[in-house]
Amino acid sequence: MFRFKEAFLAKYKGKAIAGIKEGGKILLKILPCFFTIFSMPCMAQKQHGKASYYSKKITGARTASGQKLHHDSLTCAHRFYPFGTMLKVTNLSNKKTVIVKVTDRGPYGRGRIIDLSWGAAKAIGMLSQGVATVKVEMMDKPISYYAFQMLYWTGIREGELLALTPADFDFERGTVKISKTYQRLKGKDVITSPKTKKSNRTIQMPDFLCEEMQEFFKMQYGLKKKDRIFTINKSYLHREMDRGAEAAGVKRIRIHDLRHSHISLLIDMGFSAVAIADRVGHESIEITYRYAHLFPSKQKEMASKLDDLNKGA
């Protein structure tokens, strides 16, 4: 869960997460702990005990929440957590973890604290055991974690994030299509065309983000192709930014600054203004003008080559 490419981490661990305008400059803040705030378990709510799992044969059965059970979904039965609660389950024998959604009641067998779907049991390597000793922790708003992951690692706008549906993702190609934006107008959810023609684009996602989004989809069993993935609004994101910044002990930034941060990071990695503009839905001249101070200066290289040319004349 929440895996990053080792090569990427080796180079960028502890580096910039947020680009913030201060004194006319975009500074790179070190916020390695920021995103973990939204994926941390609530420390006061932990259980240790036995876990069992549903047989694949009962796929299609109706759960206590009204949802139908599917063996591949990451769901569970728990005696008291409200339906929809996200739980992190750790197999204590191998330390493998999975995050599941409570959709059913039980188990009622002695000493057992959770019943997992077949897919969740497979994820933590307990199929051959039948029963495993696990730790169960209630998660702190995982939807916030996935939302901020998408915002930072793709550089998309808030409205573009909130308009995303499963149909926009192609996990075989590792892409997400941006073709619409979300607004809240007069108390209603409104989906419109993107900000500009350039905003219509297809973004290549890093492998770890594809894996995480697939995991997020599995948590939402019954999600249809045209359903919004993030059923939240911009006010929710702003409140979560406040909460995350306070918990991480860093200065609060705007949600849009995550987009600036993504662009700043790509510049730091050596990509051209044209390539970055295609990714974030800007004109390349706009990237060049707004972020000119972040691009490495070629003046010294130019002067040096002119010197070499003059010496050879």
C-alpha cells in the first residue's frame, strides 16, 4: 500500500512537495510528512485478534449494508464500525497490509474481530491459513490521501480532480483523461467543459499512482463508469489542507499551489516548458513566463561556447 518507485525516492525523498510564492519567488518546501497525515490510522482505535474471510462462492450475496458482495472487492464485515468506515488490516505474521471498507456485520465466531473479502484476504497473504492474527486500525479519511496524491503527482486543477470518473482512467496504458471540470452552483453539482481547449488532455501517471488509484477503486464497490470518484467539494479540500498543514507543522498553502509544485518539480527534473505545458494544460509561453526564474540559465554556457568559437577563429 502507498508504494513509491525506489529510484524516485532515492533522488527526491525529503525534497519539494509544495511550491509557495513568497517575495516573488516559488520556494520549494520540504514536506515529506504532509501526505501521510491523510493516510494515518487513528491511533486510539486499534484492535488485535483473529481474521477470517468470505468464500468466493458467496459472491453476489447481499450484505447488511445493502451492497452485494464481490470476492475481488476490498471490503469486510465488522461488528461495530459504521458502514463505509475504512480500516487498515495488517497480517501480523508477514506484515502485509490492506485497506478495506466496512459493508457488512460480523463475524460472530469466538475470538474473531473481522471477516475479510476473498480479495482482501489474498492481499495480506492469508488464503492458505484460513484464519490469521491481525491488527485492525480505523483510517483517517483515505479519500483525502488519494485526492492530494492525484493533485500533486499529476498537477491537475481542483475542478478537474472532482469531475473524474472511472471511465477517465486507462490503467493498461497508465493514463487519465482530462475532459471536464466540476463546479458547485446554486447548491447543485455541475459538470462543464474544461477551462480552455488546451485543458483537454491525457496525462501519463507514474506506476505507483496507477496502483494506488486501482486500490482506491476497489474500496468503492459498485462504482459505475460515469460516477464521480471524489464525491467531495472544494471546501472539503481546503479544510483538509488546513488540517494537514497544522498536523504536519508547516505553513498552509493553497490547493492550487500543489499544481505549481508539480510544475516546479518537473522543471527541477529537467523537462522543457513545452513538455510541461502539454501535461498541465497550459500554453508553453505561459509556463516560460511564469516559471522563468526556475529554469536553469544558459547564459554562461552560451558565453563559454562563444569564447571557444573565438579561440578557434
